[in-house]
Amino acid sequence: MGQVRNEWLDLIILWLLISLMGILGNMLGYWTGRKIGPAMYHWKDNMLFKKHYLHQAHDFYEKEAAAPL
């Protein structure tokens, strides 16, 4: 485009890139949880990971999934 700059074009490109990165980030998080999630129940507790919190989160989501809208 040379020296011609259009703010609207920049805004649309930015909006598309942010949307694309949000979708890709969501897909990566889902894939990671799907692959690593079940193995986490066999991990030992350490400074960053506590099995208690894993069970607490699982119970919360089970309860919320069963709750009527």
C-alpha cells in the first residue's frame, strides 16, 4: 500500500488478529487439558500443583453441570 495508511484497515486487521489469537489460544488450552488433564490425577503435590485443588475444581464443575439453568 506504500505510504497510504488507513486507520480503519489497521483497526480491522488488529480486530481479526486478536480474534484469531483468542480462538487459537482457546483451542490450545482445550487440547492441553484433554491430553494432560487425566494424567494430573497421578501427579505428586509440589509447590505449583496441589491435588486437593484439582479435586476441588472437579467437584465444582460436576455440581455446576448438574444444576438446572
